[in-house]
Amino acid sequence: MHQAFRYELHPNRQRTHLAKHAGCARFAYNRGLARRRDAYAASGMSLGAVEFPGIKEGDFPWMYEVSKWAPQGALCDLDRAFTNFFAKGSRFPRFKKKGVCRDSFRLTGAIHVLTGAVALPRLGRIRTKEATAKFKGRILSATISKEAGRWFVSIAVEVERATSTPRSAGLVGIDLGLTSFVVLSDGTEIQASRPLRAELRRLRHAQRALSQKEKGSRRRRQCARHLGRLHRRIRNQRCDFLHKTTSRLAREYGVVAVEDLAVSNLIRNRKLPSRPSPTAGGRSSGGCWSTNAKGGGQAAGRGQVFPVQQDLCGLRCDPGGVDA
């Protein structure tokens, strides 16, 4: 199975090189998008990621200061974006603007995880703020991203995980509630943590301070970084609550039936007397079950997840062969 290890980087002089890699990846993405649009408008044919002509050293000499995997990964991402647009009906790829889109790039090749550090191609050894003792698996790629002024690396690996049985072989249904986070089929209610409500006062103060600063000034950049750290703190609290809740349910029950509910539509519906709590309920019904390897679920093999269209408390339908 595939798993990711995410560490926060502690660069010193590598900050400039990280920014150069992110800028080259963004430039390659925008240049590839422009060429694909021009080729389609001229001949009605679309170019692939491997059909772009090579960049000469005299045209863009600064492209040779970074690893070759950064622009190649950006072109592969562009090819995947067009595939999703034609096959799955996703939004048409758009250009990335500096300062608006998140700075990120993906590397492959000679990637090594050391004691308290990672070694990346063309970047060398970069220290990490977290310990790397629990790292294991065959390295596939590394994605470096910048969030609120901090750099993170997410290393995708391929590991072999033994299948283990849950504590109980019981069946439980999960219903996303309006006033609470979820309600189990046995009547147990799990209340949401509501991190946005706790940080709402600080968010309002930070947004008001950002709006009063002059555009392009140093103080405006400082306020923007402070606001980004607040949003990242709220997101981390939500993810921590979701992962802990899904892990506990996957360990305690053998079969978990999750309601296939469009939470985003309920949040936009202002006619409801009480809208769902903003705790990323849509992510808990999909992403956390499939990515939480230790907690069980469909990906880890400790339990099974069945999207149920009807009432979960009664379990009136047969979810994938389970006799309710």
C-alpha cells in the first residue's frame, strides 16, 4: 500500500533554493498550459507532457539552477489536470499566479531520509523539525510545499502492512448530524470540536488588520502570514479531530457504514433551522477512511466502509452483501 510521511522542514540557506524550485515549477506549468491552449486553437490537437520541446539553456538559464524533476513534475500535473477535465468533468486548468497559489513542487530520484533530516536532489540535506525514526518503506516521490511561511515535505512511500483484526466484529452506522458531528446507530452522539468558533475573534482581528495595510508593503505581508498561520491552525485542529475519531471507530468496529451525504449542499442551505457544524464532514466520510492506515477502514483492511444511500439507523438496504 502507499503511505505518506509529512515533516516540517527547518531550512537555513536553502529557503532561496526552495523558492527557486517552486517558481520554476510554476513557470513550467503556466508555459505548458499556454502552449497546449495555442496548439489546440491552431490545429485542434492537444499536446501531452512528453511532447513539449526542450528548453534551451540560452532562453531560460535560471531553469538550470534547479532540479530537472521540478518542471517535469509540474508538466505531469498539468497532464493529469487535463485528463481529469476531459474524463471526470473537472474544472479547466487555470494559470498559477505567484503569491496567490500555493508554492509546491514534486521531486523524484535520489531521495533519502536521514536522522532528523532529508536529502533531496539538488537541494542537499535539509533538517526536519520532527524526528524521522518511524520512517520506513520504499520512497516513490517527495512533494515540497509552503504553507504560511513554513516549508513541508510529504514523502510518498510503498510499504507492506499486515492485516489485523479489529477489536469487535460488530456493525455500526454513522449519520452526519446537524447539531452534532456524527450520530451512531446505537444512539451515541459525537460532538464536534468547533475550532473555527474558538478562533473566530482572532480571525476577525487579523483580517481587519490586513485590510488596513497598504498593498505591497512589508506590514501587509506580515499580516498575511499571521492570518495564514491562524487558518493553518484551524485546519490542523480539524484534521486531528477527524483522524482520531475515525481511528477510534475503525478500531472498535469491524464494519462501518458511512452515509453518502453532500455536506456542502447542507451548509449552503440557509433554510435549515440548524446547519451542519463546520468540521469538514465531507472529508470524514471519504478521505479520512481511505487514508487512515493505522485506524483501519477500507484501505488498511481492518474494516469495511459501505456508502449507504438510505437511513443508517434502520439500515434498510443491503450495503455490499452485508445482511442488515
